[in-house]
Amino acid sequence: MSSKKHWSPGSDVAVQSVKRSESGGWIVSGVLAPNGTCPDCGLHSRRRHGWRRRRLQDYPAHGDEVTVDLAICRWQCQASACPRRTFSDQIASIARPFARRTTRVAEIVSHLGHATGGWPAERLLHRLGVGISDGTVLRQVKKRAQGTTEPPTVIGIDDWSWRKSQTYGTIIVDLERHVVIDILEDRDVVTCTNWLKRHPEVRVISRDRCGLYAKAARQGAPQAKQVADRFHIVQNLRQAIEEQMNLHGRATGRALLSDADNITAAGSLLKSRLAHRSSREEIFATIHALRNQGLSCSEIGRRTGFPRRSIAKWLQFETPPDRRRAALKPTSPWYFEEYLCQSWKDGIRTGSALFHLIQERGYEGSQSHLQRLLAGWRRAEQQAKGPAVEHQILKPVRDPETGHAISPAIAGDYPEFCALAW
């Protein structure tokens, strides 16, 4: 092949042959220099002691995998005063010791793993012709993080999901160099504090609003300044906008809904559900009225803003259909409603105590889910004891151009709508 030099993984490799493998990839056979240099005395040697073959994964070609098959020679040092008797060829410019792929492929794997994660990087690399598993991608990211020599001064700390919703660790990133420094095995105050104590050069810590990392930063790096990262600031802004927009009612049905039925009283979940049910009834009546005028489903959809299939489904009923509710499972605290009500009447009002009691009976959900249920019971008792609180009735926020009501979720995704609410 006339273009063998283009297949070479490095300037020190002389390509002997390029051929197809049985699996469909490419095998590039090469050799190194005809002599070796002793790493101790620096003397050149041409006396070969033996040789071995080393196979490395390289850049893909034409969408297929490429394997570099190198003949690594072992030489005898001819200097009588040298303590080293034999030595091997050095290929540090091509691959690291004991590596299974070339250095340039390892860099690409590290970049993709750092930018996308394990599974996305694995899928993308397979499309490019580099067969690597997600576990190898994560190990390469950790290996590159351990190779960072300069001490970090500005770091970011956040939780890391080894297995989503089950096992979490802690990831630490150098925000100045945009590289991962370390990945801790768990999400614990002691582990994080010990790591910070071993790195007294840290001056700024970017973290979320979690008290766990705040406590670890105070104990492990009291000299560092703690700041909130941009992601969690935007997330808190979105939550604040949604809470504010919830005071203006649900935006179900867009501009079809009347203002009276589109208002949700703050803090009253029952009133919100009743208003939403009334809104659905009004939408149902409007769709049937337009149908009686002889309009098609497509025309009704253009006038109301609802999908044509939803309109055709609603026209099959004479009354608004009830929403189907999923069967209760042990992951929901409502599954143990009867037992929780009896324990509540017996005086057990602490969320953690009730959580352990229903866990013994097979509860598989979280404590925060149970706390939301108990919060509704506590609000109901406060309203029954104290005077009724009159909430301020606000008009629904509408888009000035289209007239459509803006839902809290849409307002959270587009913060510029919050100006309309205030």
C-alpha cells in the first residue's frame, strides 16, 4: 500500500502492512527503531534479546475500528558498568505503560466522557467506530483527573449519581481548568471534609444550597469563600417564578377560560382542584357548542388551541370524562392512609416516627413524599382551629400579544414572563 505512512500512530513507528481483520476492522502492523537506547546509561544497542507484540486501539478509519499491532523489542545493554542488563523499546509518545489504546484516543475518550457522561459517550464513540464501554469512559475520566498536577484554588462540589435515585457520590471539579479533580465514593460530610483538609490551597468553593456541602466547607476549608453556582441560582429563580405564578391560577384551556374559574386561591389545594374541574367543564361545553354549529374538529382546534385528537375524543362523551387514577403502590404514602390516620389520632405526629412505622409495613417511598402528605393534614388542622384566611385574588397572567394565559411551568422556563406577574 503506497500510503502506509498515513496509518502510522507516531513518527517512531514504521508501518509494515495494513490489512483487514476477520471482524471487519483494520490491523496496522508496525515496528520501531532498529536499535534501542538504554534508559540508564544512554548507550545504543543493536543486540536483540527478544521481542513481544503489543496491540493498541487507535483512531477509526472509514467507520471501522483500527488496531495497531506493534513489535516491541527487548535489547541487551552492552555497557559492562551499566546495572541494567536488558531494556525494552520506549513508546511513551504513542501510549502510556500498560494502556490498551493510544494516547490520542484516550484524550478523545476523556473529552467526551467529561462533556457527556458514561452512556452518551459510549453511544457516540460506537457510532464513530471506537468500541468502548461506559465503565471504561468513566475510568478514563478519573485517570485523567488524577493526573492533574497543579493544585486547585477554585472548585465546584456537587453530588454524583453512581446509580440514579439509589447510590450517590461527590464530584469535585476544577472550575479554572474545567477538569474533574476527584470523585468521592459517597455523599457524606466527613468524606468531603477530609478531602478539603488535604487541599488547603482551595480559596473558592462553588456549591448548591445543600446544607451537607455547606457544613463540609465550613469544617474542612474555613479559609475558602462559599458561592452558589449558576445552575442552582437559575433553578431557585424558576421555583420562585412558579410560586408567584401559582397565585394567578392555572392556565388550562388558554384563552377559553373565564377569569373567575381560572383563579387558584393560594395555599388551598382543594379550591384549586375545584376550579380546575370547573374549567374542564367549561372547555367541554365550549367544544360541543362549536360542534353543534357545524364546525370540524380541525377548525375547533384552530379556534381553541387544543389538539384535534383531544377534541375528537371529547366529542364522543356527553359529559366530561373523569381522569383515570393509577392504582396505589407501596411507593406512595396514601397506600398506608388508614394506618397513618389511626397513628395520627393516637398522637404520633412526627414525620420520622411515622416514616419508620410504615417502612416496617412495606413502604418503599421517600420521607419527603410522606412529609407532603402530613403537611396537608397539618394545614387542615390549623385552618380548623384558627380563623379563615382570605387570600388575595389575582387575575391570571396573559400574553399581551396572543391573550393566552401563561402557566407557571412556562413562566419558569422563560423568566422574562415574571415581569407580567409583578
